[in-house]
Amino acid sequence: MGCFQSRGADSKANRIARWRSTGIVALRDAKLKARQFSFLGSSFFLFVYIIHNSSVFEIPMDISNLVNMQRLILATNLIERLPINLGKLQALKVMILDGNQITSLPDELGQLVRLEKLSISGNMLMSLPETIGSLRNLSLLNVSNNKLKYLPESVGSCFSLEELQANDNLIEELPASVCNLVHLKSLCLNNNKISQIPPNLLKDCKALQNISLHDNPISMDQFQQMEGFQEFEARRKKKFDKQIDSNVMIGSKGLDEVLIYNSAAFTVLIGQWLHIFNNIRYQGTWIG
Ligand SMILES: *[C@@H]1O[C@H](CO)[C@@H](O)[C@H](O)[C@H]1NC(C)=O
Ligand SMILES: *[C@@H]1O[C@H](CO)[C@@H](O)[C@H](O)[C@H]1NC(C)=O
Ligand SMILES: *[C@@H]1O[C@H](CO)[C@@H](O)[C@H](O)[C@H]1NC(C)=O
């Protein structure tokens, strides 16, 4: 059993009963002190595990018992590494690890073939494993605010990718394989070291509506001269007729603003998350 603290009327027994009936463990701001926490054994039929904003250092190996878990949310903790038996979590669709201290991801990540959302922003990643290319159902990858110098070539095999966020890293170049991402809608690479992007990007990524490249050495000229720029522009304008500020602004540092910003889509995304969090917090029953 774990080291969860209980307070007041919400006794540990009550909590465990609730977790068992809903399949959702939610501990937010629980101030867990434990260096390690336990996943409460294998008898629980858990779908969702949330331990947000605590001091969890380590994910124990018995996590592999949670074969039905679909969402694992361990944002804002002190986790340094992921267990190598991670690949056992074959039901996992969403994994949120933002704001930890993770320096690398195990190759076993590639076994999580059902993964649709992986968010691991605000960590210390220096690279991503090549096996990430096995995540064929991944639609959102958020690796913003890490120490990445490059993205692996295999990222181009994540065919379902719609949104790639890699702001605030040290990326110098994108692999040519990103041109294979035909579902990619949004590519955010603010504050990196990118001086050029693959020449076919705008031509091949036919779903692309949003590229954000603030604070990179690439120039607006370079961007506008890319093959497919007109089509990209047309797509962007057509899709977001109303919301878009279609001005291209060139800042002193080069390409300061590659426009866009479909606020509607973004709202939908945020709305989804709020919906999920609210349900977990207040009802705990949204999962089917
Ligand atoms: C990937 O997504 C598709 C469509 O939603 C689904 O049919 C397929 O089973 C998924 N693959 C895995 C490995 O879950
Ligand atoms: C990605 O991570 C950044 C930094 O934590 C965050 O601001 C952003 O909202 C995240 N984006 C998505 C789509 O999750
Ligand atoms: C496009 O990127 C900007 C900057 O990261 C973001 O604010 C906006 O929500 C994105 N739009 C879409 C449709 O993802």
C-alpha cells in the first residue's frame, strides 16, 4: 500500500473505495512526500491515475500491473526517469508528464502503441528515442521546454500526428521525415535555433495550418520562398477566415511571426482538457 495521506472526513478507506468504484485515482496538490509511491497493488481496475503537483520522485515497477490504465497524469512532480517496464501499459492513450526532471525516455516507450497524447514539456530531455516512430496513433506530442537539439528522423513515422509542440528547445534542424506527416495541422517551434526547414514541408504537409517560428534564425524571405507557401497561405486563410490576423510581421530577429493562430481550435483543445479535469475532480466518471 502507498503512503497517501488522509485528512478529515475523507478517510483513506473512503478514498480507496471511491477509487475502486470509479477506476480513477486523483491526487492533486496532495503534497505527497514519498520518494516513491505505490500503485496500490494489482487488484484495482484503474483507468486513470492522476498525481499532480506532488513530490513523487519515482514511478515504481509495479506500475506494469495497471494494464487497463488509459490515462496517466503525473505532471509537476520530481520524476527523473520512467520505468523500463512501461511497455506493459498496453491500454495507455494519454500520458502527461509535464514539469518533471526527466532526462531521457526509455526505448520501451515505442511499445505504447495506443498512445494518442504524449505531453512531456518542461523536463530535461536531451533527445527522444528513435522508437517514438512506432507510436502510429499519436496525435499530440508536446516536448516544449526541454533541451532537445534535434528531433529523431523516426518522428516522421508518427503518421497520426496533428500537433507537434517543441517550443523552447535547442533544435537546429528538422528531420526531412516531418514532410511525411500529412495530418499535421500545427507545428510550434518558437525559441529554437532553426535556420531552415525542410524544403518540402509546406508542399507535402497538406493539412498544415499553423507554423510558429518566433525567435529562430530563419528569415521570413526564406520561408516565403519555399515551395508550397502560396498553398499554405491559402489553406490557412480559407480555414480560419474570421479568426486570423493575416499580417506577416517581420521582427528584428528574423521571422518573428508566422501568423495564424486559430483561436477556435485552440479553445476546443483547452476545453477538452478542462472537461476532463473537471470530470475527474468532481464526478470521476467520464471514462467509458
Ligand atoms: C489506432 O487508431 C485507430 C483509429 O482510431 C484504431 O482503429 C486502432 O485500433 C488504433 N491502434 C491501436 C494500436 O490502438
Ligand atoms: C505544451 O507544453 C507547453 C509548456 O508546458 C504548454 O504551455 C502548452 O499548453 C502545451 N500544449 C499542449 C497542446 O498541450
Ligand atoms: C498555433 O500556434 C500558436 C502559437 O504556438 C498557438 O497559440 C495557436 O493556438 C496554434 N493554433 C492551432 C490551431 O493549433
